[in-house]
Amino acid sequence: MSANGKTALAIACWAGLVCASFWQYDASYLLPVSRPAGAALPQQQQNKLAPAAFLKGVSGTAALQLGRQPILLNFWNPNCICSQLNEPVVRSLVKTYAPDGVQFVTIVECSSGESHSALLAWNARRMPHMAVVLDPGGKIARQMGVWATPGAVLLNAQGRVAYTGGYNIARFCHALSTSWVAIALRALVQHKPIPHPVTPYYGCRIP
């Protein structure tokens, strides 16, 4: 084989490895994040959780405005690219529903010891103003039956869990037919039943 042929073969092999690696990385976000061993099912949490008036985290306490409109708890992780890719969806929901009184609270997930850097990372994203609670170790997430980001929990006006799950199917999908959080929030605002109160998570497992 000539030198040019060997070079072409080497380039082809390298390109194949790059493509295979990218496919493997990307495919990992096309499948739902599996439920960790021992974690309660979201529907079990829905039945057990009492109405909440406050959300306590290491960064302080966020008062929940009960008796008015639904509340969206947005679970975000600075080390999860899927959380960043989902930010336009959150911006859109805030723009649409905040004027109607829907409250938005972001729960920042991070490892123990990363609280300060995680909060700085959230502030750097320049998201719409909302209450922020840090959740190192995922205590709040486990309480709510959340094990991956981006994830969401919707509380009804009385503070009870009405929806738990991901924003949409897969990390790049913004299809309206599977825009689960948007569909659930619209149903709550219109006082209608939520068609899918529990959905899978796609993205990054909470540390």
C-alpha cells in the first residue's frame, strides 16, 4: 500500500472512531435515566407529600406562594449540558406564565462542596429572575422523586405535587407533542386534568 493509501486509511479509521464515540455519547441521552436503586417512584411521592409552604435549601428558604397559581420547580445542574440546552424552554415558560402569577423556583443540584461555584454558574446564565435554592447531595430532589436534570416538579395552587418528570423526550427534542411540562402547566392553569402526570427523565443523573 502506498503512503497516500496508508494516510487515507488512517484518516478513515480516525474519523470512524470519532463518529462512534460521538454516537455513543449522544445515544446515552436518547434513553431515559434509570431510577436509582431504592429511590421512591414519583407517583408514590405524589401520594405521600404534604402540601409545602417553604422550600429549604443550603442557600436559604424560598417561600412558596400558595393559594394562587401553580408553582414550577426547575431542577438544574451546572455540570449537565442538558440543563443548559433546556434553558430556552424555561425562559419561554417564564415569559408565558409568570405574568399570570405562576411562580418559578430553580433548585440547583451539585455535589457537596460545590455550592458556591454552582450558584455562580447559575447567575452567569442570566436566566429570568426567580427564587433559587441550592441542593447539594440532592436531598430536595429525592424528596420530590427527581433523579435527573433537567427535571421539573409542578405543584398545584395548594402546594401538592401535580407533575413530576422531564421537560421533553431526549435532550435535543423540543417537539410540542412531548413537551410534557408545558402541557402539564397549561392544564393546571386552565384547571384541567394533566394527561401525563409522571414522565421519564432524560439527561444527567443528579450527583
